[in-house]
Amino acid sequence: METRRLGRLGHQSSVLIYGAAALAEVTQEVADQSIQEALDAGINHFDTAASYGEAELRLGPWMPRIRDQIFLATKTGEREREAAWVSINNSLERLQTDRLDLIQLHAVGDLDELDKATGSGGALEAAIRARDEGMVSAIGITGHGHDAPATHREALKRFPFETVLTPLNYALGRDDDYRAAWDELAAETQRVDAGLMIIKTISRRNWTEEDHRYTTWYEPFDEQEKVSAALAWVLKHPQVTGIATAGEVSLLRLLVEAERDRGNWTDARIAEVLDGVVAYASPFVAMPI
């Protein structure tokens, strides 16, 4: 699997980042199978969060064996310093490790959330303390929503975050305003040499029925051709260091195959497939989270 440099951190991260939201509600047996599948495919960057159900607990038993082989990231969705400090320490315990490569401020998708997290007494102060005490190596920021790229660009002006995790897919790229904001963020990450990671690559739209087929909060593509086209389009952006895999264990194989095959995808072929998708839209029209 291709690796790309994760900004000034210098880590050569696999272009597929294991999205451990997929482990939120599965058994340890299912988690073990999925984690092994990821490792066998060459994935060396694992991303989880305190709020991802049992995900940290499912990853924890693997750390004595693989901790030195992977880049390990988690997130705190707390906004106040003390609560975030507790969250970070709990994550370390649940993950059965004494150090993280990256702690991220989670779900910072608008300026109001950014003000809370980065203001006096905010979660950023806890992340800085954790870094200064050797518990984490770097600090990043993540977020959903149409305002995420502009918010993350502003975040980089307030603090030298080492990484950004922000949304991009073919449907969002067709929105001129969103694309302009994303391009500005991408340029800023290049200027400050921050790693730029992507979420929602294979999102198709919000769920339209109550009987959801997958554990993702959005409806994902689940046909190989569409998954391959969507992944190839995002990874054609050289600013992107990697994409987080979808929060559903059964979709991992499609993404792994898409990464292997993406050299066969021209711009014209991508457009032919994705322009023909019916009801292809932003997942942020009515987010359930």
C-alpha cells in the first residue's frame, strides 16, 4: 500500500487510515478479524476516538504486539480542559498504552466549537499538557460539516496543529463554495506542513430509510466500482496524506481493493461513474450526530 508523509511529523502513513469507528459496536472476535485484515493490507495508521463506543477497548489488546509498528491516534470531544484531560487519560488506559502519536480535538466543525476548544480553559490546554508530559507526540483537529474546511483553516491560524482531518468527496467537490474553502485549507496545510487527512470519501448521502444496512451514520457506497472511483478521486489530490476508512467493518475490503486498483482510474472514468450516481449528495444536509 502506498504511504504518504504525514506533514512535518514525517511519518509515512498508509493512504488508508483505519477508521476505528467501525469497532464501536462489534465483538472482540469481529474486531480482531478486521484489525488483522487492515494490517495484512499494509495499513499502519489507526484512528479512533473516546466517543467511538467500545473501539478503544477493542484496539487495546493489540497494543502490546503492534504498538511500535503503527501510528496511533485518538480524539477527545470534550471542550473544557479538565474534562479533556480525563478523557485523554482514559483513552490511554483503554488503549493499553502509555503514549499516543496523535491526540485530536474531535468534531470541531464550526467557529463556535473552535472557540470553546481553543479558548481559555479549553480542551486544547489539556492536549498541550499531555504533549508536554510525553503522553502524546502531536495535536490535531477534526470536524464534520460544510463549515469544517474554513473552521480548520482558522484553527491553523490559532495554533500549530500538526494534522487536520476534514471531509472531502466527489459530491462535496462539486459544490463551488465548499471546494473553494477546501482548496484554501489544503493550501494552508501545505504552507505550514500539516498532515491533511480526509473523512467521508465514500459517503453517498444521508440514510433515506430507517433500516440502515451499515453502522455508518450516512449511507456509503457499497459497490466496488463506485468505491474505487470515489477513493481514486480523493487520492488524486496530492495534498491529501490519507483517508479514513468507513465506520463499518464489512466495507474495509472494498476500500483495500480500491486502493490497489486506483492506478487504473482516469479522471474521465471517475466522472463517468460518479456523475451517473442518482441522489449523490453531501452527508451534512441533516447530520444525525
